Amino acid sequence: MSNLRIAVAGAGPRANDYMATIAKLNDKYTFCAICDKDTQRANTSAQQHGAKAIYTDVEKMLKEEKPDVFFGLTPTDSLSVMTVIAAENKVNVIREIPIAITRQVAEAITKSCNANGVKLEIAENVWVWPHERLKKKIVESGLLGKILHVRLWYTSGAYHGFNAVRMLLGSEAKRVLGYIGKVEVPQYISYGGDPMNSRFWESAIIEFENGVTCLYGKPLPGPRSSLWEIEGTEGYLSGSELVLYKDNAHFPFRDIYEEIDGKQVLDHVKIDTDPPIVWSNPFKRYGISGTDEIAKASILCSMHSALTENTDLIYGAENAIKDLELCVAVFESGISGNRWIELPIQYETEVERRIHEEFKRKYGHDPVKDIEKLKNTVFTRASVIWTVAGWL
């Protein structure tokens, strides 16, 4: 069972990026099938990446191909239905983020996976970027002293940012104070292709169990890109640089490459402290080198190791629900009088209720109770979480 059969649903740009990585991991995966409603697009992807069969129906693909792993890379609103279909067919699941549109839907799909004895991994990529792995080693080295603050600025909704911060701190959030606003702006085309004339902004204070405070802001579009800064008593991490207050010492991250088969492949990333701190690329021999390609390989190999070596998934449903919960808590605080929200949340929040109602309005069925009825639904690219809360 060292080589697993994997089937993919979706043939869009991000799915094709994952398929390219799957093709490189040919000692771990055989790309047995692809499913997409657009057969021409599916055929193009199959030819490019070596899929053996093409389908337009996910359930038919799972029943006929019987893959070891199903990878869901279809629109957000469809993924929970896809996950349950895979679980009912005893197929292990990797799916795009977030784990679900709400915590209640996440709990339903997790229950289905557990009941059917299948593993569920969520394709959260940011925390496994090479520079993030190096940051984690720097934090653990103690060079920053006592960690005091995290400053998180995320321009497209902070699920990825919350994930990065949680993983770097190695601590869980205990309470959240949020502010939310919605403003009218000149008409633009949203990521889902729809014209819109409003945008959400967010700001929050997040207190962690280890005493660290995260100051978070999601602004309207502007010149500043997404970033997170870790501040300690002895120095800080900002972007791709460590700065130590003593002697104002600056240590930029260095990417070191090695030539393999005529191509430059990332060997390791490091900072030149004494001694140096180094993170080495475990996928170098596959020619996997790009930041996000390394993250994709990490996710795929997480599932492979879990199934062939009985190891834990590197991220999994539990972490995914905690990252989603932070998004929920910020918005819930912002729409309920800016009150502190204690974590974990033990009730259905107002924002989750709104998301469920919008889902039922849009697709005609409840996202928790009616998964069976949703199997033949045509889902749109723009998710209900974008409509209700501005989350991608």
C-alpha cells in the first residue's frame, strides 16, 4: 500500500497546481481519476498530469475507481457534500479550506468521516511554507525571548493568517474582541465573478492562553499586503527577517538552492545566527521547490504517511475547526456589541445562523441536515461565507 490511488474533483487553476505536485510524487500516488462537470477542461488536465480516467459525477467515480484518497478542489459550498460522499464510500479525504462554512457543518462531516473510518485532512498551506517552518524554529529557539505580541494584517480574510499565528505560537486562543464594518465602494467584480459594491473590514484583539496578544486587522484594499509580525522581549520577526534588539542585528532569511537535473531546486532556508537556524526541504529529490508547491507536497505526504505508516495528520480537522472558530469569533463579537467571545464557543452564533440561512436560500436545503438532498446541486464559485461575512 506504499503507492496510493488518488482521485481529484475539480480542474480549475488551483486543482491543476495540486495535480502537478501529485504527478511528481509518483512513488507515493497514482493519479487514477479526475472529475469535473466540464469534460473538455477535465480532459486537458488528465492529459497534462496523467490521470487515468475522466468522470463528471463524483459518486460514480468513487464507486468505480475505489481510490484510497479523494481530493476535493471544487467550490467551497460543495466541499462538505463531497466529503460526506467520499466518507460513505470509505475513501479518505483531503479537501480545500476551510473545513466547512460553519463549525456545525464541520462537526457533521467530521462525524461522517469518523463513523466510516476514514481520515480527513484539510489543505491549509500557509503554515507549511518554508519561511513559516523556519519562523517556527526561530520561535522555538528562544532568540526572541518572551513572546509578547503578534501583529496580523490580512487583506482577504484571516483564515490563513490565524492559522499561521496559531502554529507559530503553539498556543490556543482563549478570547476574542472584534470590530466589523461594511462600507459602500465603487463597483468591482468579486472573486466569484459577481459585481459588488460593498466590502467588509475587520479588526480584533485575540488573547492566547500563553499570554500573547494578537492585534488583527483586515482593511479595505490598499498598498499594504498580508503579513504577520512576532514581537518578543529580545527581538522580532517581520516578513522574512529576524531582528534582535541587541546590537540591532538583522538576519534576513536566505534561500539556498542546489542544481538538480539542470534546474535550481530549494535545498534549505536559513538565518546566519551563531549557530545558524536551518529548515531543509524534504522534497528536494522530487524537484519540488516553490513555496506553495512545498506546502502542497506536505499536505499530500501527510495523508500518505497517515495511511501507510499510521502517523498523525499534520493538520487535521481539529486544527481546522479552531482556525475557523477564530473567524467566527471575530465576526460574532463585531455584530454583537463588541463583547468578548470566550473560546471554545459552545453555541450556534448569529453569524453561523446567517450563513446557514443564506445557504438554504441559495441552494434550497439545510447544509447540516440535508446533505443527501444536496448531492446533485450545482454550486457557485462565490460561497455563502463570502456573501454573509466577506470570508474567502
